[in-house]
Amino acid sequence: MANNKQYLTFLSALFLCMVTGIQAQYLSEQPIREQLTGGGGEEKINCLSENWQGMLAATGTASKGDNGGSDIYLLLTDKNLNSGRERHIGRSGDDGAYHIRQIPDGRWIVSGYSEKPAKKARSQERYFGKRDGWVLLLDESGRTEKEFIFGSPENDEFMGAFPMPDGSFILTGTSGPAAWWMHLTAEGKVIQEKKWSYHDLPTRVLSAATTPDGITMLTG
């Protein structure tokens, strides 16, 4: 009889835990604010960041870009999702972005990829392979001030770009089958670069964080 009481007590406790867990996961059917953006194609936002003024910047990929193929999709808006400005950034190949972050002087740094444009394009000679890592410095209004392309004969992508206190940048991503880490000056000169694979297996970086003293932690 004592065993039966203990068993019923255990079932009652388990049921209460399940009910509590279900209640804790309840979300309102409607978000506090929402805003749909885009121009009729397939737009995908991969990252959202905020600057010191409270302005939001979102970036990702637009399937029907203004420049041919897919483009980097950039959205700038205030904290209430009003006064939005949209831009498509790209060349004739497929381009996209995974990450955006504000740098101390108020500009934005965007990281992603760019595919080699058509043979007649002057910029084609700047590419290393079919798809290379692409980093852009944008002013506060989203206009491109500088851009850097890095890569190899493999397909390469930057998944993150992090400003450092001295004005340099840490870039993280994937180069072919390897994880990719790069330290870059503000002028685009490579200070240090490293690629590695885990047990010689394909190793892909999906996210990263960098501390002020330059320690980078990668996940993937």
C-alpha cells in the first residue's frame, strides 16, 4: 500500500511539473510590434543590431536584388520599426550577409559572401574563387564606404565581424571545409589568419563572440 501511495505521489508531482512547464512556455499570439518589409522577392533577415542612438539595422539576403542574382538586404529603422530605409547591395552574382554590428564611430560593419560576377565585370579580378568572404563598412545611412574581399579557390563566407578597441576587426567564417578566423586592420590589411578542421572533418562556423581583449569563441 505504501508503494502505491509513493507511486501516486510521484505521478501527481510529474503532472504538476508538466502543467507548470506548459504554462511557462505560453506566448501571446500577437507580438508587441511587427513590421513586414521587402520588395516582392524572398527576403531573409539573418541578423539584427542596434546603435547608440537606438536605431536598428537588419541584414540578410534578397532573392531578387537590384544588381542581378541575390543581393545583401539591408534595413535601417528606428526602435519602433518606423522610418525604415531599405537597400540592396551586390554585384551580378549571388550575394548575401549573415552579420551586422555597429563600430565605435557610428558606422556599420556587415559580413557575408559575394559570388564572382560576370566575365565582363571589372571587379572580377578581385575574386579568389566562385564565392568569397565579403566585408563592408557602411555609413550611418547605409551607404558603402569600404569593402574587402578575401577567399581561396574554395567557397568562402564570413559569418561574423567584430570591431576591436584599436580599430581593427576580427572576422569569423568558413573557408571550404575549414573554420576560418582573421584579424584585419581598419585599412583591410591581414594581421593574422587561421584555418582549421576538427579531426580533419568539415568544420563550419555558424556563430562567434569576441571579448574586448581579442579572445574569440566559435560555435558550429
